[in-house]
Amino acid sequence: MIDLHSHILHNIDDGTRSLQEAVALARAAVADGVTIMAATPHGASSVSTWTRYEVDLARKRLAEVRAALAHEEVPLQLISGTEIYGEPGALERLQAGALLPYETGRAVLVEFPLHITPQAAEQIIFGFQLAGYRVVLAHPERYHFVLRDPNTLLPMIERGIVMQLTCDALLGVQGSRMKMLGELMVQHGLVQILATDAHGLHLGRVPNLGAARIRVAQLVSEQLADALTRLHPEAILADAPLTPMPPSRIRNWDGSRYA
């Protein structure tokens, strides 16, 4: 399996706190069935108080973890990336080399403040797309506009935005309501990849892609489970087309508490 969202790099953001913790996280990922993991620390932004992100530091940390994994014979391939904070100026920082896209291909992982409107999110994403990047939207299930109405994701998916559901949400780690939403998103084709957003054993945010894969197979099919955890991530890293499950509307979702 391929995990395109993690905070495995040590002492750079709110992820692992040491090289030893990074190796432990890698071991847990391998035990879970992951062969490729993207290291996607929070990128520098106008609101970043929790990250020391600089491209040179991210590359240094990546090299350190790769060397440790090779020394410890942990069979996990790490690739670079960034969880880019979606705000005005982010595209320009990416183009200037101050943020890293995924190491292979022309894809970027983007997150937004939870209260962003769909219109504002689409405008920022459209800028990335016009510049030739494929956008993977991190944890869409958390944004208030999605919690109010998950169907707002439909036009975004039609425009080629890739939705990354976090495993914790699907598995109930974030509560029963989030679990219900995650399951409905999977069943209605509103998810194109699964990822762990693992931060480290110290936070209890651990590799669990295998369990999420099993849950998708139970909810829909083994074929979809393989697509969300292997085939689609492969396509994203190779700039290849995706063949996702056709999305459909979720009916009778009560998002009134987020109105």
C-alpha cells in the first residue's frame, strides 16, 4: 500500500519528535503493509506556529530518516512532499521552490483552515490547477462546509480534485459522527485515496491504512479498497489518469450543527 500523507519527519512540525520515533513510525507502517510513504510536514504559512518548515530542513530530515531506515533494514520507501496550507501566496511559494510538491509527478497535498468556504477553497485550488498541478485535498471530512453538506465535494471531484479521507475518520477514532460521514463518503464515491496523516506513536496517530482498507472492502468492494490504497496513489505519483468510482449524492445528511 501507499500512504501519501504522514508527518514522519522528526523535529520539524507536530509529527515525530526524534529520529528514533520516526524509525518506530516507519516500522509500524511496514507492519501495517505500507511500502511507500510520503513525508508531508506542514509547510510554512502565515499562520504556522507549529512548524519549523524550510525546504532545506525538510530535505535534511528526509535524508536522515532514509539513512536510518537503510541502516535498520526497514523496507519503507520515503518520498518527499509538503502539506501545503491553502492561502493566497501558497502557489507562488511553491513555484519559487519554498514548498515541495510530491517528489514524483506534478501533484500537491493541500489543506485549508476548517472554516473555509467552498468558494474560497475552489479559487485557491483552481490556481494550482491552472499552473499544472494535480491537487490532493487533505482530510476533506474535517472542513465545516463538508460537514454541513458533503455534496459540495461533487463539483470539485468533477474538476479533478482528489479527495483524501483520513483513516482515523473512517475507523471511528474521531467519533461516531465522523465515522458515519467517512463511510458515506466511501460508499458514494466522494473519496479517491485513503491516507493515515500519521503523526507519531506519542500522539496515538499511528499507521492504520490496513484497517481502513479492510473497512472499505467491507463497505463496497475489494477492488475499491485496492484502488484507494494502491492504484490511485500510484497514479498520482506517476501523473497517470485515475479511474475512480463515479460519485453520487449523499441524501439525508444532517449538517445543521455546522450551519
